[in-house]
Amino acid sequence: MLQIAQSHQYQSDVIITLEEAAERIKEVKKIGKTVGFCHGGFDLLHPGHVKHFESAKSMCDVLVVSVTSDKYVSGRKGQSRPVFTDALRAYMVAGFRMVDFVVISDFKRATEVITILKPTYYIKGPDFIGKQTPGIQEERSAIEAVGGQMCYTNDPPSSTTAVIEYIQNLKKTNFLLVVDRDGTLIVNDDYLGRNDSWKDELTLNNSVVNFLSFINTKYQPVMIIVSNQSGVARRYFTEERVQDINTEISKQLREQGIIMSLIWEYCPDVDEVYAQAHPEVSWDQRYIKSETRRKPSSIMVIDALSRINMSVFDFEKILVLGNSRDDQGLANSLGGQYIDVTGKPYELLIYEHEQIS
């Protein structure tokens, strides 16, 4: 099982800056060697990519690959792409023996990279032969302007988008995974967001993150992250702060390779009885309710499922991960199984899951 780590831990000497690549290409061409250049998003690498790089390397002495940065992949493919960050995609491409150097391109097209690197050949797949879109025409002009040549492989066409669509259409196990946020998904369990330095304080629970990766690979579940956020009612922070934290957690999970769809639910309210028992708190009266959606109630989960036109009765299996009696109570109210993650390493979480499966 692959252990997930932060993106900055994925490093390779093959990944260099554009400026470094330009200098190395200049030196290589001085001794009469040819330089091939490939460019693309290279998201979810598959056999078609491997074949393309093999064919490209057969056309040149040195092969340089440019990986498009995240914002431009999203601009072309939509907000659900890329699956992996540019740093991770560059790292994967750098692992191929036929690739000599990898750069990350923060440009919309390959034009600027071609102008900077001045490769001998710009190599594309056969589906680009005769293509007349503004992008490829601009890139053809760029390679000619630096004295290079446009080349095409004769490999069968392949598509990452097609691979993703195939995976999405596979039959999925009806598995609902409900995860408590504070103290479970993240280590923080003391009103995170109270300080403006919350980003520095935010710490993912690596054992749980790795467990989520395992579960997602095996089941592709519907995943809901729930949390009681009485800090809003206590005036510690706003609902906007809660949402900002959730967005940051999503970003960090994505950077660690957790690419499942996440549904977030939180309850900022407290009940009247509790508020009256704690007059020392400067409560925001807007959040004092006679009834709330707080755990151990299942209302947050039911509301989250209703937004995707589902209910708890659609699932063969329901698992709740948590660290408190409220979380265990939530599992009971959903008729699901419960794992207390407190102090447990990833291997123990896997073991407990297998014992209750």
C-alpha cells in the first residue's frame, strides 16, 4: 500500500527550472546532439503516455518534457482536473527512464516554452497531424522560429479523459463513509480558527489520511465530513472561517493524493439548555436553537445526502470515523459501524476495519 506524503517530498534531480533547462539544451546542442520536446498535462499517466515518450526519445538524443501547471489544466479540463498537482505530475514523468529533463510550464500553451528552450524537435502525437486550432498553429510557428522542426509519432491515440470516464462508469460499492473533522481528520481539537494563524496550526491526521486513501481505492465511497462548530455560537470565529478551513483541508488532502469528492457539513448552533447552563459565555443569540443538527444527531448526514439525491437507505455499508461519544452516537443513529481513531496508527485502523467488514 502506497504511503501518502506531502507534495514537497516528491523531488527528483530530473525536474529543473526552465532557465536551467535552456542552459543544458544549449550545451547539448553545442556537441551536436538533438533535443526533443514534449508538452502536455500528463495527468493520470497511462500506457499511451509511456509509448509516446518512448517514440519521442527514439527521435532524439535528449528528451525534455514540459508539464502544464495546475491553473491551465483546470482552465481547459474543468475544476475537477487535474487529478494530481503539477509537482506530482512532474515527479511521475521524471520517473520514466526515457525522459532526461522535466520542467513545469506556467503558460497556457507550449509557445513560450519552445521559445525559451529552443529544442531541435517539437514532438506531438499523430492526432495533431493536420490539426489547425489556434494553439497548435501558434506552436508550429514557434518551433520554426527557433530553427526547430515539428515531428509526430505514429502511436495509437490515447486519452486521459477517456480513462477517467471509464473509471467513473465502473460499478461502485454502496459505501457511505462519515468522518468527524476536529480530532479525527485533523489533529486539532480546540476551536481551530480562533486565531488568525490557523493555517499554521492546521495539522492533518496522517493515519486517517492514509486510511482514507485505502478506503477510496478499494470502495470509492460517498464521503461526508461532519463537525459540530459551537465556536461560531461562542463568537470565536465566523461561519466563513469554518468554510475557509474546510477549503484548506480539501486542498491539503488533494495535495496528498486524496481525490475523492468530499461533502462538508457543520453545525454552528448550540441548544438552549446548554447555553443557559453556561451564562459565562458571550453567546451569539442567532445560533441558540431549541433543536439543532449537532452530532450525535444524523440530520447533518441526511441533509448532505439529500443534496445529491440519496439517503442512508441507499448504502449497503456505513462507517463512521471519530474520536468521541458523539461520533459513536452518530454511527448508532445511522445504523452504521464505528471506529475510534484516537491514537491509532494507520495499520491498526485497517485491521479494525477488516474485523468489522
